[in-house]
Amino acid sequence: MWDKPALMLWLANLLYTLAAIMLLYAVLFMVIHLPVFPLKEVKVNGELSHVTREQVQFITTRALRGNFFTLDLNRTRRTFEKLPWVRNVQVRRRWPGRLEVTLEEHQALARWSNVALVNTQGELFQAASDQTLPVFNGPQDGVQEMSAQYLAFKQQLEPIGRQPAQLSLSPRRAWQIKLDNGLTVELGKDQVEARLGKFVKVFNRSIARLNQTVDYVDLRYPNGFAVRMEHTRAGPVKKS
């Protein structure tokens, strides 16, 4: 080996190159860790209704570690995602010393059995809210299904001026709606939107004309529906 000048020259060049790379890495490491590249500004973007200035300030002063180059963006994103109302976070560096954080909040659609909230994407999340929201009761795998069906039912009920206050889905996929006036509507499993549509169509000339308060309607009859008055029982009402 020692009597092969070409090989020796190649080996020497390789060692010089490795030494130069290691030196350059060491210099860069020292430079980016110098205090001359601090984060001068943290800008938070997004339409925020629930995330407070105090929460953002706490994270920026207590949780962010490092300068413009060494800040761990993934760790920063995960820290912001821990805020109760935050659904999505994007974090970007902006030269020379700014960090831009874009927050997307959850938009509450309903309560999930009074233990969580449901957003408009049909996702569960944990947060406190004093909003008046409908309540969903159903199997854990039915959140998105219930969210979509709630919107459909809500639209169908608009002509009679009512809204779903509570929506229930049984393990057998049978639907029940409790309206904002206290009326419970039993829909069953099949053709639920068609059944509700027929009920809405005849509501003003049937239920609305009764002198007694109706607290329960069963729409599972093929040619009509059954109603139950407060403190009384009634048989099927034939649809005209």
C-alpha cells in the first residue's frame, strides 16, 4: 500500500475532505447556536374565538426552546395542539427572526352524551363550552354518521320552525329526534328522511291543529303515524 503513490494521494484527499466537512459542521453548529439568531416575534394567525391571548403567551414564553434555527417545529406544533379548542396547527419560520403559527379552531356542532363536543367535521374533542348545542347519543363509531344526519334533519325541519335538540342512534341504527319544543319523533331504521319529510308535510294540518300538547310521535307506520298526548295515549293518525 505504501508503495502506491496514487492510492496514498487518494486516501490523503479523502481524509482532508472528511476533516473539512467535520470542521464546517462544527462551525455551523456553533454559529446557529449563538444568541445572535433569537426569535424576535411569534405571530399567531387564524380566526380565534376560544384560544386566548394568555394561552398563546404562556406557550411562547414557557414552552418554546431554542433560537430561529434550533427551535423544534414539530414539538412546537404539538404544544399548540394541546390547547382544548385547537384542531390543526401549522408552524413556519420567517427570516430573519419570526415564527408564524396558524391555528384552526374546532367549530362546535353538538355535545356528545355530555362528555365531549362534536365539531363540524364529525370529530370528537374535549373542551368546555357554554353554547346551547344539540346532544348526540349513540355508539362511538357513529359520530360522523350522526353529524351528517343531524344536518339533514335540521334542514328538513326548517319549514315547521323546529330544530333537533337531541339526536339518538341505537346500536341497531334506529333514529330518534327530540325537537326543541320537547316533541320526541321516532324514525326507526329505514327511509328516515322520507318519513320525516312526510311528517313535516302534514304537520301544520295535523299535529299543529291539536288542542293538546303532543310529546311523542312514532313515524314507523306505513300509512300514518301514532301520537301520544301529555298524560294520554292516542292511536295512529292517518296521513292525508
